Amino acid sequence: MAGLSRWIGVDQGCTKMLMTAQVEGGYIDKTVPTGMDVTPDYLVREISAFIDGLPYQPEGIGMATVGLVEGDTLASSHLRALEGMKTSLFARPGCPCSFINDVKAAMVAESEAYPNGESMALIMAGSGFAMSVRDQGVFVSGRHGWAGELGSNVYPYHGEIRALDKISGGYAILEAAGCPVEELLAALEREEGWARAIIEEAGFYFGLALVDVLHSFNPEVLVVGGSTATYKGYMETALRTAESYTYPDIWQDCRIVRPQDPKRIVALGARLFAYRQHQAGGEA
């Protein structure tokens, strides 16, 4: 797939945007901050600057976005200022652009490691949660593409009903910690009790969400990526909880793994999706 090497991938998230381009021997990566008020103009400037600094002119751009993608438009997103954003903003002569939802992009990338139609679920645990499911090679999308909105699932929590995003997601964890992520991670390394307690509670509820996923889809492979899943003790608590409450045969059916390339999974999936779409003659 020689032509793919000249396509770049973009992972535009809630807190940062990763841009990646393949070069001999590896990748050139650049990460810039985003935030809930990020604008299309800012994204255009940063992607243009990244492209201008490359040793070649790319042949296309695959851009993963937060929200619901309809054709060449970001139709709906938690990042309200980006709603209605179109691929034409980022395209250049000889360099088309395609959008794809971020977790769908992750599934495109990860599916390359499981080419035999394995039943798969993929969860990205970052500021919030998103999920994609593939069964017998077919993506489960739902009526309007919202299937997999795991972070909006609700659970009883200290006398109220709260969405998983607001219990176990990265934003919720940092709100509970009351400090920047660097301080929290340092406290976890020091095994400080207050930090462990926050992560254990968040991991417990994420474990309950894993039970829901395992019982609902009975996947052969469950991939869990995202920065929150790397917090010390988080996945250990989640897996212990999930094993305790999952039907034993379903638990034994499933392998729970990390992504092949945790850092670039979304960007590389967006790149591969866009390249394939272009090769097939789809609108870019």
C-alpha cells in the first residue's frame, strides 16, 4: 500500500490534536492543545503549519473528529464551535480531506490486526468514553451512527444517577482530584491514598461498563485505549470488577488488550479510512 505513506492522519480530540505523517523509519508527530472552545480556524492553521513543515507534500488528509460525521460535514459534536465544519476547509490542490468519527477511526486501525472477522469491541477511555463494535466484519452503527455512546450510559452513584463520563472519564477524575493531571499521576506513583481512592472508584464504575459491553456483545476481542486507561490502578480495578460480575463463559471468551499503537491509533485509522475512500472513488 505504497500510496498510503503520503497521506497524513489527524486525531482532533477534546483536549489536544495529534497530527502524524509517515517518513522513512517512522513517523513525524505534532501535538497541539485544543479544548472545548476550539474553532475551525485554529485547526486549519495548525494542520497547515504541520503540512508546511513536512519533507513532502501529502496526497491526502484523514481527519478523525469528535462527534457525528455525515459525509463531508461534522454534523454534531460536544465541541459546539466545530459543528457544521466541512472537509473543504482542510483540503488543498491534490490533497483531499475526509472526516471520520474518532472511535470509528480507531476501529479501522485496530481491525488491521484482526483480519479474520473476529467479533470486536473497542473503547477509547479519555476525557470521556466512546465505543465501536464490529461483528463478523460488519460495523454496528445504529440508525444515525450513535451506536456506542458508552459515556452516556448511566449508573447509580452516591444517591443520584450519573453518566459514566461524569464518573470515570478523565475530566471527572481531574475534577474530583482538584489538581492538574501531572500532580495526580505523581501522587499515584507515590501511592498516596487520596489519589488511589479516586482512581479505584473511577475504575470500579468503568468495570461495570465493561460488564455491560461484554454481556451485550460477547466480543472475542475487547480493545481499550485512551489516556485515562493508562492511569495507575485504573484498569486493574476495572478488570477485577468486570471479572467479578461478568458471566464466566462470556469473560473467558474475550481477550482484553491494549491497541497496537496506542498513541497514533485514531490518527492512523483516519488516514487509512481516507485513503481507502479516495481509492474507491468516494467523495473526499
